Amino acid sequence: MPHRKFDLIVIGAGVLGTSHTYHAAALGKRVLHIEKDQYPVNATVRNFGQVVPSGMPADWFQFGVYSTQLYTQIQSEFNISVRKNGSLYIASDEEEQRLIHELKEIMDDRCYEANLLTHQQCLEKWPTLKASYCREGLFFPQEVSVEPTSMIHRLIEYCRIKFPNLTYKPSTTIINCHISGDEVRVVTHKNEVFIAEKVIICNGGEFKILFPDLFRDSGIEISKLQMLRTIPMPDVGLEGNILTGLTIRRYESFSECPSFPTLQTPEYLRELKRWGIHILFKKAADGSIIIGDSHEYAGVNDMDDLGFELNQHINQLIFKEAQKIVSFDVTAITRTWVGFYAQHPEKDIVEIDIENKIHIRTAIGGKGMTSSAGYAEKSIQKLFSIRPMD
Ligand SMILES: Cc1cc2nc3c(=O)[nH]c(=O)nc-3n(C[C@H](O)[C@H](O)[C@H](O)COP(=O)(O)OP(=O)(O)OC[C@H]3O[C@@H](n4cnc5c(N)ncnc54)[C@H](O)[C@@H]3O)c2cc1C
């Protein structure tokens, strides 16, 4: 390691930490990027890889749009697994139809391309959809997806090659981080000390190593999600990010629609809602289809109560609902797993600043793959007092 002193140390190499690293390194800052695992294995690799600005709350929409542009630009230089296949929201009843029409108007006002598709148009473009489920669709052709299991590893590799001013250090746990005079000192599990002007901590769902007492009072909660992956099904026509009726009833962009406050939950959806289930599909590059997900919650101090087990009742509920939507066999599963992300019930992200030197950025919730790159650009500009370019 040639330098022990840096402008910035970023702790955590999930999508949020790596995005901060990218933007700081692009500004010419000398950055040390540290990850405790051999390679990232948490939320950033366990997700769908859907990049869906159309699902974001209004004030995060632009972060999603910017992230899409940045991913696409990087993809033109280096393969980080970006594919532009668009996002489709499928309405299955009148209330969901009303919501997609209202979201279309909101997106028209933002000059963000959104196309209403008839029942017939949806079935022609995605032949595996069931006619009995799909009434109408709202399609965002410009949206992209990434391969969750490889994207972050490729992005880290891209940054390492692109920026000689960046040092990446995996398999290194930071066990202490404190201010000493004008500097911040970080201490590794091997007792190595690195020094920087500033430190950004993007710890994801890890709250027990650094500043545990601070997190204890933070109000953060953890969500546990169940996910499934089918065997490769190259002939199934289901390209892009596929989001269904329960997603329309759940995503924050729809909660800003005029009819959302009067939305009713029909009896047949009650058990699914109880487990926070909404059905999403993402066809991966190998032809397998990722299906999910469910949400169980616990406060940060009780996160161990969420356990490590997959609940078979939840998987059965997902199978049953998913099979109403598509005609391929959703039970032809090769893998199922759990993922965890942190969120805050009242904040879009948790930002804790200690003496303008240590900056904790965590609990970005279920929108990290979509919005981290855009959010991190703003965050780095603010921390280094850089005026944004027009
Ligand atoms: C099942 C699932 C599906 C999802 N689907 C989507 C989707 O389709 N689209 C979307 O936009 N978002 C999605 N999300 C949300 C998204 O995955 C998260 O918002 C995002 O990955 C969070 O990134 P992060 O960098 O904050 O956290 P993480 O990915 O958890 O990364 C944090 C990293 O910090 C490291 N770390 C922590 N403490 C230390 C320490 N002391 N020293 C060194 N390293 C440390 C950890 O090892 C970890 O690698 C989904 C999430 C899940 C779980």
C-alpha cells in the first residue's frame, strides 16, 4: 500500500459505498475503499437488479434517472451487465388501471417517456403473461436492469482500472473510526491505521461493528426479503423489469397518485399484504427468472429475531400469486435465498455527520440499485463543497 494517508476513506463496497467511491475518485480525490468481505455479498448482490426510476418517490426520481445514465455510460466503456429492456407495470383490476393512468400523467409532466399498453399489446410483447391477469400495462422503455450477482464486482473492477488515485482493499474489517485533530483515523482488524481528511461509512445492514450505540437510537428498521430463481428458461418471453398489481399498490411513485388514498385492499390480497409480498420478475442474462419478494420487519435492536430461515408459507404464497400472472412453471426453482436491507420509516436515507469529518450514509431501503449513483454524486459534492455542474 503506497499511501497510508488519503483524502477520503469509504467503508463498505455495496452499491452505495462504491458509488461514493466512484464520484470522489472521478473528482481526483485520493480514495481508499475498504470492504470487510472477500467481495460484497449483501443486499447489493441479493436483489433483482431492477433500475426503476419510475417507482421512486418524487424527490428521488432524478437520482434514479441519473443512475440510469451513469450505468449506461459506464456500460459503453466496460461491461457492468447493464441491459436496456424497459420496465412494465401490469394492472390487474380497475383500481390499478386508474393508478397507472395517473402515473402516466405525472411522468408526462416530467417529460419522462411512459407508454400505456393495451391488454393485447402486453400479451403480444410478453407472450407468457396470462390474459386473465393482465388488463393493461404502463411501459417505461428507457429503463435498464443489471445482473445483481456480478454488477457490483464489475463496477469495482472498472473503478480500479479507471482511477489510479483509488486503492481498493477487500477482506478488511474496520473496527474503529475516530477523529484525531484535523484527521480521521480508521483502524482495521489487523490494527493497521489509515488516515484521511474525511470518512464515509456505507455499512448497509451492519450495525454492530462501528458506532453501535449510535445506531441503537437511530430508529432504523431491517427488512428481510425472500427471493427465488427458476432454471434457465431462454424461450420464455419476459424481458425487462416486470412489476405487477401488488407493486402498483406498494411503490412510492404510485402513492403520489390522486386516487391512492382511496385504494382498497381486496380480501384475496390480505394474506399477501400481511407478508409484504408483491410480485416482481426479472429475467437474468442466463435466461433464469428471478421472482420475489416478501418483507418482514424488525427494529435495528431486534434484527436477530428475523432469523436466517426461509419461510415455506411465504414461498407458497409467492408461487400461487406468480402463477396467476405468467404461464411458465414458477415452481421450477433452482435457488431461493433471503436478503436484508435497512430503511427508516420517516427518512429516505439515514445521514449522520460527526464533526463534518465522519459521514454515515445508510438505510437507503429498497431503492439502492436504482438511486445510489445519483444520490452519491450529490452527497460527494456536498461533502467536498463542490458546486454542481449545470
Ligand atoms: C432481496 C432484495 C431485492 C432488492 N431489489 C432491488 C431492486 O431491484 N432495485 C433496487 O433499486 N434496489 C433493490 N434492493 C435494494 C438494494 O439492494 C439496496 O438498497 C442496496 O443494495 C443497499 O446498498 P448498500 O451499499 O447500502 O448496502 P450493502 O449492499 O449491504 O453493502 C454494505 C457493505 O458494507 C460492508 N461493511 C459494513 N461494515 C463494514 C466495516 N466495518 N468494515 C468494512 N466493510 C463493512 C458490508 O460488508 C457490505 O458489503 C433490493 C434489496 C434486496 C435485499
